[in-house]
Amino acid sequence: MSKAAVFTMKLEPDLRAEFLAAAEAAHRPASQVVRELMREFVQRQRADDAHRAFVERKVALARTSVAAGRGREHAAVDADFAARHARIADKARITDKE
């Protein structure tokens, strides 16, 4: 990968000194560490964007479902969850006894 671009930034002198010392202690060039941090940040942002889009799609589908009359009352959802939780707890108790 070509490294033709230059990135200049301002930061506190203490942070710069600590960063350079940490990079040196890790036997890595500071520029390599910064590139790695930048790549990780970009990946994290992409993952966050993908998750946000996923949630927005789920909310839109739920709103459409409710508008079409396919919604469920809160109490019914709670009852289903309690029943599922009880079944899982029962399975866990049976497995622990074996």
C-alpha cells in the first residue's frame, strides 16, 4: 500500500511524549501504530453504521407490522418471554443434574 499522504495533527506535548515512548517500548514505529489505530477506528465506524442500519430496518418493519394490526400487547410479550425463560431454566437444571 502506498504511503504518499501526510497527516499532520496537533496534540498535547505530554500525550505525544507518552505515545512515542509506548510505541518505542513496543518496538514499533509511531506511524505504524497510528495507521493501525486509524484502520481500527474506520472498521469500528463501519460496524456501527451497519448496526445502526440494521436497527433502523427492524424498527421500520415493526412499525409497519403494528400499523397493519399485527402488533402484540406488552403483557403478551412478557408472558411469552417468562415462559421461554422458565423452559430454559428447566433445561439448565436438568443438564446440571446429569
